[in-house]
Amino acid sequence: MQFPERMRVGESPFMTELPAVSGSARSRPSGNLPGGQMALAMRHVSKTFGGVRALSDVTFAVRPGEVHCLAGENGCGKSTLIKIATGVYTPDPGAEIEIAGEAVPAPSPALARRFGIEVIWQDLALFPEISVAENIAIETVLGGRPRFIRHSAMRQAAKAALDRLNVDLDLGGPVRDLPIAKRQLVAVARALVAGQPRLIFMDEPTASLTQAETNHLLTVVRRLSEAGVAVVFVSHRLAEVLDIANAVTVLRDGKLVGVFPGADLTPSRLTELMTGETFDTKVSAEDRSGAAPVLEVQRLTREGEYRDIDLTIRAGEIVGLTGLIGSGRTEIALTLFGMTRPDTGTILLDGKPVRFAHNHDAIAAGIAYVSEDRLALGLIQPQSIADNTAITVLDRLLAGGLISRRRKTRLVDRWIADLAVKIGRPSDPVSTLSGGNQQRIVLAKWLATEPRLLILDCPTVGVDVGARAGIFEIVRNLAGEGMAILLISDEVPEVYFNADRVLHMAEGRLAAEYDPRSARLEDLEEAVYA
């Protein structure tokens, strides 16, 4: 089928092929869902990279005012589809694309912007060295002839965008000083500054937000919907997806599974559609009270971050630590890993007091730390899979003062096999891997140090449901081999179903302890999110 050069409202060839889909749940945006013109319509979209078929004959459409979820496992083609819609990639021949009722044979980034299409990428694409206001309002000074920059106007535009999010940030401070949750909000605000967007793609926008921040963002999404702005939402938090989405398009292995009303889906059904499998979610807690303590923390305090922390983790035990972002969870992890020092209190490893001047001391003592910020702190994205895997143990690979290629290859091959990492070649950049496989490489580089204590700080941020199940299977196997594990997460079900004990942290203190074998998930969620 060939599009005419310009299509009139109501003439979309997608009208009869894509019926209107809207949610009926009260929490979903009502939106403006006309039966005619689409905000974006794509048909017969395929994309091949070096013989690998990333997308195969996919159809996707979203209406003005619709909140549409694009769901699927890492590597299913979601990002490729978004990049084609925004002109970053050119589709294979035969694709048909229409934006706001106009046939667009080959979108370009400039054309997509002209049509009011904005993207908030998962890696945020911010400038860490410049201010919050400059990051948010940078679009207002791009293009055209050189001219003086009016910083007051930039601050005004940035403040207006943050006000729409109901968020207060220091506009003059550099983005590098913000925690990841607030950087996410800067990226969201930037999309709202650029004129009046008609369609916003949000790729994992809530991955590092607190529940309160997430609620604020979803409120903004509802307001945008009511104003006629289409929002395409990508998130691995399935309950959140089903709360906000009118419709859900599911991709699997680069192919369209189907388009479903959000109101008709449950998390388990959506998981099955995404993966082709069913997952048995059950409590895995066991009594480890008879095992020897590996880590003991006594009245640990660091002013302004946490106070009077008493904590014990035994050999083979998974202790879950949950609470809202900002409750002090990561701050404790950084102290245990030697990145910060406590003001008072004691840390014991295997019964012996330890004091760490820096993280090298912690690593030498047998502690490994998987950061919540995989992109910035977990991996060196341009470097190879092999280099990222071996980076923590380079001193062990030396032979005659140089790194032994044979030892390095043996180490890398071992961990790729043990953790079932799906790769092309070890020499490929680690950035070529899906989020789930990248996280396995982060685990591999720390497991190579043979730690006694493994600290996992939100290990599944940006990881799909199938990959999450695989990661937690690895974690349970490590515990079964006697490793002590501190599992930190703001997603209560993660710690509830995967930890032997769960500690709730609030405002820098340990508020309560729960045994998943006897406590109800609903009670723990109510305590954390209240």
C-alpha cells in the first residue's frame, strides 16, 4: 500500500485494522481517543542489523490522548521501534509510517521533533557538568544563528516544567550532584519544555523513582493524556503499566504478539504474553539462624544518612533491605563497601572488627557491591564484554608483569557460561547487550573476586521480568553455596519473594523486620509505601 503525499483527517488506512482500545479502570487516563487520525501509525516495520532481524513486520499505532504501553523483554525490539519512529534508525524497505495524519516515508529526528515527538531515553542523555536549568531548557537555545543566552529565560522555562511535575530542584546546581531519581525527573521535565509535545515516548521513566515520585509522574501522564498528548510508556514494573495504560502492545523476539486493552490484563497474563512462559511466584525464605554470621553491624551511624543500625547477615542468607529511595539504604551499602566512613559504630566480618579507608580495603576483605546505577557505575559501556568482566581482578591475571590473554579468556569464558550470559563475542562492546545480560556481566565481574558478602543495590533496575527471574535464580544459587547476600530494593515484592528476612528502613533507621514465611506481602507494602 502506498500513502498519498498528505492524508486528510479521518483517512488513515489504520482505522479498520486497529480498533480503538481504551482502559476501563478508574485510575486510567480518560484521554482523547478519536476513532480517526492517529498520533503515530506504523505498519510493516522491519529492521535488520548485520543479518540479525531486530523487528519483523511490526504494526504499531497510538491515538491522541492515549497512554499506550510498549511491553516486552529486553532485546524484543522496543527501543528499535522507538528509534525508527523518531528517525534515529531507517526501517527496512516496505515500512509505512504516518505521523499526525501525514505519510512520512522516512522520518528524521528533525521531522519527528517538528511533529512534536519527544523521547525520554532510559540512559537519560543529560549533561552532568551543566546546571539543572540548562539541562531542562537546552532545547530553547539550540538551532538558528549564534546569539546571547538568556539564563533567566532558561530558568523560567525549567521552573515551569518542574512545576508541572510538582517537583522542586535547585535549578543552579549541576546535574552530576543529583541522585539518579532526580536526574530522571530532569529528563522528564526537559521533554515538557520543548514546545507542546503531541507524543512522548517514556523509556523506563520510573525505574529509579520513589513511590511518591512515581505517583507524581503518573499524575502528569494523566494530565497530558487529558490534554490530548499521546504517551508511549515503557516499563518493567507491570503493575504500574496496567494502572496507567489504555492499551498494551506486546513484542516478543522482534515480532508483534498483539494489542490488548490494559483493563483486560493482569501482571501474570502480561508476563506470559511477553515471555511465552509462566513464572511461579512463591516465597523462598528459609531459616538461616543456625549459620555462622558473616557480617555484623552494631549501632552504625553516619550523621544525616542513617543512625543506630544493627544488622546481621549469615552464611547462605539473603537479607532484604527495603524502603523508599532516600531512606538510607544505599548509604549503608556505600559504608559497608568502604566508599564512605561511619561516624560511630562497628562492622565485623567473620567476627573480626574491620575499618575500611576505601573500597579497595572492602574488596580485599571479601565484599562486593553491585550499584543501582548500572550505566554509570556498573559498567564501562564502550569497553568489551571481556574487559568489563575481568576489570576487578586484573592483578590475578598478570604473568610476567602483563595481563595473560589465556588467563583472561579462561576467566571470562567461565563466568559467561556459569551465569548463562547471552553474547555475540566477548570482544563486543558491553553496550550491545540487553539490560538483563548487562546486569549478569556486572554480577560476573564481582563474583570473579570470590566475595564472602555480596551487596546487591536494586539489581533489576531496567531489567525485564524474564531476566529478573534469571537473576534471582542466580542469587539464590549463590546463597545456596554459602554466600551472604544483602538485597536492597524499593520494590517490596522483590525482597518479599527472594529474601530469607526483610528489613524495612525509614528515615535512616531500621523500622521493622519481617519473616516472609509468616508476614503478608500486603502488610509489608502498606508499611513501606504508607
